[in-house]
Amino acid sequence: MSFHESANDIELEDGHILKAKLSFGEDEERDAEMDLNDFIGNDNGCFCWGGENFKESATNIELSFEGPGIPVLRANLFDVEGEEIEANINLAERISNDNGEFVFV
């Protein structure tokens, strides 16, 4: 299950630290965080899963929510020629909640 379906107070700190209160057990929550720099990279101006350190080549980083609360990371990423390209990535695609902990799947 994607983390956002069992989370409250989802936020992005310092442009790369995903934080939330994640549900576990029966009606319990715990504070959790994940450094997105460990799992997301910049591939010539596009976000890529399995990469790293996207923040080093990004500006205007923000977390937004679309439709039924889908968490989307948005930024301008630099390509190899130094041009800024608008990019986004759906965090619900590869981040889940495993017993109150963020997990990259």
C-alpha cells in the first residue's frame, strides 16, 4: 500500500526529507522520515527512481498533492547543458508504509 493512504501530516523538509505520521497496528501512528536523495536522482532533467542526490541539481523543490491526495514531488532539474526543466515524480509509485516505516519498493 502506498504510504499516503495511511499517513497524516505529510511534509517535505529541506527539499529532500519526506516526513509523516505513519499508521501501524490498530489506530497507532509514529513519526517517520525518509531522505529522498537516497532513492531519487536526476537523469538529464528528469527524476529517476533508483538514482540519488536529485537535490544537488534542483531548484524550486516542492511537495504537492493531486487528485485523492497523491503526493507529487516537483522541481526544476538541470539537464547536462545547464538548462532548467520542470519535472515531477509521483512518490506513491515507489514509497510505502511498512508497519509505520517508510520503505522504497
